[in-house]
Amino acid sequence: MLSTFSKPLEKVMYKSLYLYLQGNNILYRYQFGFRQNHSTALALIDVVDSIYKYLDHNETVIGLYLDLQKAFDTVNHKILLQKLNTVIMV
């Protein structure tokens, strides 16, 4: 739970960072999920559309899907913090 001070600060930081990324054309055009008019449903439609396009041209389509929902929980946090400190120090 974020404190009442943290929530507005988070929104200001999000908006500033998002506007910077948008303004400098840094975001990947297929980045879905947190962008306005770029829902995860649109990502799925884009994938299905690509699959149909390749199948229409008699090409082979292979899908590989990974569930990374708990991936962060399996990371050794001590090693992660050491690596982050190394990156920040450089």
C-alpha cells in the first residue's frame, strides 16, 4: 500500500517519464499494456493477425509462450542487489 503522499508522486513521475519516452520516440511501437490505446487485447489481435498472414502465405508458424508471473520471486535478491549496485556505481 502506498501512502497518501506516494500515490500523487507516483502519478507525477509516471506522467513525466511517459511523456519523455513518447516525446523522444523511445517506446517500442508494439509495447502494449500501459499505454493509452495499446491494450493487451490489441497485442493479442496483432499476434493472431500475423499468424493468419503467414498461414495465408503457406509459411510455418511456431509459437513459444512463457509464463514469467513468478519469475522475480525465483531471483536471488542478494545477487540482484549486488549487480544493481555494480551498474549504478559504473
